[in-house]
Amino acid sequence: MVTARTIGYPVRGIKNKLAGLYDQWEKDYLAGKCTAMDVESLGLGKLREAMREGNVREGSVMAGQCVALVEKEQPAAEIIAEVVSEAEQAAAELASRLPLRR
């Protein structure tokens, strides 16, 4: 479900109680019953509430935020092998730049 689109801050998230509140508040915003700041303030601290406190019913549970970065479909094992390889290359590059102390 995409929320906060009407105020210019669209967020794709899992449908839950918070998303339902956003939906209602956005309708109220469009009807002139509240301000964009009111709608925006609804989300303050909600990502932390879901991620750190585990309240996925009333917190902001985002979904698909990085889907645009996916360039190809590949098995998980292949992705992990690529990440490990890139990390090893980065570590080797960093080690070559640091002066060795003995």
C-alpha cells in the first residue's frame, strides 16, 4: 500500500493499522479537514516503532524500497557469493592502502 502520496512523500509499505490511518487522514487532507503537516506528523517515529520495538501493527513497515536497484534475477547463493567476493576485493584494496606497522 502506498501512503503519504498526496503530501509528496510516497512510501510503499505493508497494509496495517497505520496504513489505514494514513489512508483516512489523506482523505481528510484532500477534503480540507487537516493539513499536510498533520498527515506528515502521523508517521513520526513509526519506522522505529516497527523496526526496533516490533510493533508492526501500528508502526511503518516498508516494503519494496530497493526494488528499483534489482538488475537481474539470480539465486540467493549467487548473490551471496558476489557480496563475499566484493567484500574480499574491498578489504584487499583497503589493506594495500594502509601502511603496515610491525
